[in-house]
Amino acid sequence: MFQLAFSHSPSLSYERLGYRIQQAISSPHVQKRQCVEVRPNHDESPADWRRLIADLEETSGIKVEALESGLIRIGWREFTES
């Protein structure tokens, strides 16, 4: 499981966003699937989402996809050993 350094951010909204995504990723069902699809909430900053996506894309073994539906897929399946 990967960890992002949310506590180093001065942006509380970014930390809340990071916490929400970490909670979604830590779900046993998601761990089994090795991917999660999330949607930005209306009260979350687009700048925070851009920053989170950039941080995730820089993380080895993580794949981030923006889907046509507006969902963001975060996955790590193809990078794990079978």
C-alpha cells in the first residue's frame, strides 16, 4: 500500500481530500480489486484534485485515469505480482 505525505501540506482541504481517498483505498473490497473509482465532490478544490493526481502519478506503481463519466480511477493491479 502506498502512503502520501498529506501531513506536510499547508492545505487542510488537500489533507481532507487525501484522507477521503486513503479511506476509499483501504477498503477490503478495493484492496481485492486493486483499483478504486472516485469522483470529486462539489466542495473539493479543483486545484487540490490536480495536485493529488500529480502526486499519485509520480508514485511508482500507481496508474491514474480520468474516465469520461467524470470518475477518477486509481489502480495498482498491473503493477503487482500475481
